[in-house]
Amino acid sequence: MSSEAFRRLSSILEERGLLQLTVNLNVDEQLFIFLTILCQNQTNREAQDHEQCLGSTVSEYFTKVLEAVFQLKVDFIRHPDFTAVDPHIIAGGNKYSPWFDDCVRALDGMHVPCVSPRETAELYRNRKGYFSLNVLTVCSFDLRFTYMLSGWEGSAHDARVLASALDHPRKRFSILPPGKFYLVDSGYANNGCFMAPYRGTTYHLQELLDQYSQDGVPVADIDPYNVEEDINDNNNHEGQPLNNEPELEMNALRDARAHTMWAVYHNRRTG
């Protein structure tokens, strides 16, 4: 955060009466403690050493500032216009458009280290072996978080966390209008308004070209129809029938986008 942004935020919090000067700390100092802990992953003990104050004081002012900043949500958080194409997609030219004109956000889970409750510690141990919270996040194309759902244990699967956001209206997850979608990774199902990559298939172009190169196939000789067939062979690798209508619709949309993107790329390379 720039010094100007810090001063503006501090002024807003003070002018609205959300934070006040106390005997121990002024508003700038309270905000500084909060931001240092939040942005630098500082512990309470580290904050005590840095600010030369008691741990209870650090906790008290961190909580006060957190509650104050939360009150600003209506001023700084705006619901996006999902009917419009994201300006960053347009600015990217034919690198992203028209392929992602209907994509509004990217969605994924992230693990935030935590100190788990002693009684249920193992529930918080994730697959990498450390204790964490599995936080569902949605990110815009200008790399800003637009939605977060915290509270799930580290052992919870990403798809389960997303399902909880969809099943409970009070969690305020944005349901998209028809034709719009979130980009997700292969840990989620490819259905509804979520477009996932093909399972079991490399989805970085260079990885795909490297594989064909290892097989001795020149790029100019790659048939886009065969590429699409290779992709679809791996898509339903578990052999399960696709009888879910939202899944069938999203699979059709993904297949159409992948085939068209590859055809355009092939035509550009072959001239």
C-alpha cells in the first residue's frame, strides 16, 4: 500500500468515527498494526516486539480495525456487471477475445496456514501435511480478489467448499447469467457456470506441442480434428456416462472453444 493510500484510508476511518484516538495509540498506529499483521503474515508476538506493546493490546486493536474496515464494504465493493465483456479481455486483443468474452472470473481454493483447535486438529491437516484453512477465492482479470469464503478445514476438498457456497444463499456467491462462466482448475466439475480444463490432458499449449514433437509430428502436420479427438478421449477418463444436462452443455461449450482456438492457431502457423 502506498503512503497516500494509507493516509486516505486512515482519514476515512477517523472521519466516519469508525476508529478513534485512544490513550495508547492514534488511528494511524492502529491501522499500521492491522496492515502489518495482515500483509506481512506477522504473528502477535512479532507485533508486540515491533510496537513495544502487550499482546492483548495488539489483539484488541487488530479486532477494532478489522471491524471498522468491514463497515466500508458497501463503499468499496461493487457487484460487477456480468453482461459486459471484461475490459482486460478486450485489451488483450485476439489473445483472449473472443475465446474468453463470456468468462467473468477465475475461481480456485487456496490454503492459508492456521493454528488448529486441539480437539479437531487432524481435520485441518491438508494433503501437504500442514494445518490450514481451505479458502475459496474468486479473482478478476486485474488480479483483484472479488469473493472469498473462509472457514473450511484444510482437509476439505475444493469442490466441497464450492458446493457449500452454492447451497447457502447467505454466503452470497454470485450466480452468473446464462452463457457466462468462471474458469476453474481440474479439481472442480466442468458444469453449470464453471469451465474446467480437460482431465488427464496437458492444457498448456507448449506442453502439447512438446508431446507431439517427441512423437515426431511436425506442427504443420498436426490435424486439429485429431487433437480434439485426443482431448475428448482423456476427458471422460473414468468411463462414466455424461447424463447431467449442465455438464453436457458446458462440455459442448468447452469442446467448441477448444476446437476453434486450435483451428485458428493451426491456420496462423501454416499460413
